[in-house]
Amino acid sequence: MIRRSFVKSISALSISPFFSWVNIFSWFKGVEVVKDRVKEIIAIVNTDEPGFQLHSENPIPILDAGPPKNWTWRKYLIDAYGELEENLTKDYLNWEWELKPSDLDKPCPQVTVDEWWYGLGLTTTSDVFYYLLGVKLSDDVYNQLKWYECPNPGSSYVGVEVWSKETLDKLERELNEQGENVKFKVIENWDELD
């Protein structure tokens, strides 16, 4: 069971670039879209070393809201792991999730939802990581970014950090030259977004 859960977690992470996490996590608002359909990415100044940590949105309201409550197994599988309704067949449920079709509308244990949420549910940094991985960046810019993907045993952190404001400006310019319409909002602390 633990091995299967680990494999499911890794599988979910490996296919996450194909999902629009904003749609999957419908209980909170997604990436802020500003005028003229520009995608705004938050660049918060690192407190422990030079540079900026990139976020798709302010994580504080998401953390304050906490994990979702009263989910059924169906909602858990669809919203947390991106399962498609038509794939939730008897054989698939039994093989992948050790569930029966009759379990789908039963309550999912809150501890299961909590474990997923605290491990994989907060995606404000990983959204940017996978977004930037999907864009063709020059070697110069790519090598000036710090890429983190589960950097330590037991860590589920996935994110990108930028060394300097100059690099952040280069990244924004390069993205916009490719038609990405991105704007980095540089902040010192989360209170600036209130």
C-alpha cells in the first residue's frame, strides 16, 4: 500500500505539466490574470539568500483555508489526482486504488485528504516550475535559474528561484519575446498583496 501510494504520488507529479492545476484545485482562485491577459507571476525576495522565489499566486490564503473538507473518494480521485470519471472503472479502481465503484460516493477519510494536501496540494511554486520547464529558454537564462525538484529525502518542494533582478528581467523579456505575456510582480513580503 505504501509503495503503491508512493508510485501514485510520483506518477501524479510526472504528469502534472499536462494538467491545469488551477482547474483541478477549484476551491481557491488561480493565477492572477491582469490587463490584456498577462499572466502575473509573483517574485518574492528571499530572506535567507539573494534572489527571488517564484509563485503562481499568494499561498497565504490557501494555507489559511487549509485542506478541503468532506470529500468523497470520487472528488478526491478527480480533484487531487486528475483522474477522469470515465477511467474510474471497476478493474482500474481495484488495481490502482484498492477501491470498489460503490466506494466512490462514500466519504474519503480526512486524514487521506490532509496527507495529500500537505504533501502535494499546495502548488504555487511547482506551477511556475512546470510552466517554465514547458517553455524553451535560452541556455543563458535557464542556467541562471535555480531549479528544485524534491531536493532532499522527504521533501516534496518543487520550485524555481532566480538569482538576481537582472536575471528576472532577462527571463521576463525572453518569455514575452516568445509570446507568453508574462509579468513578474516583485514583492518583499506577502502583505504587499493585500
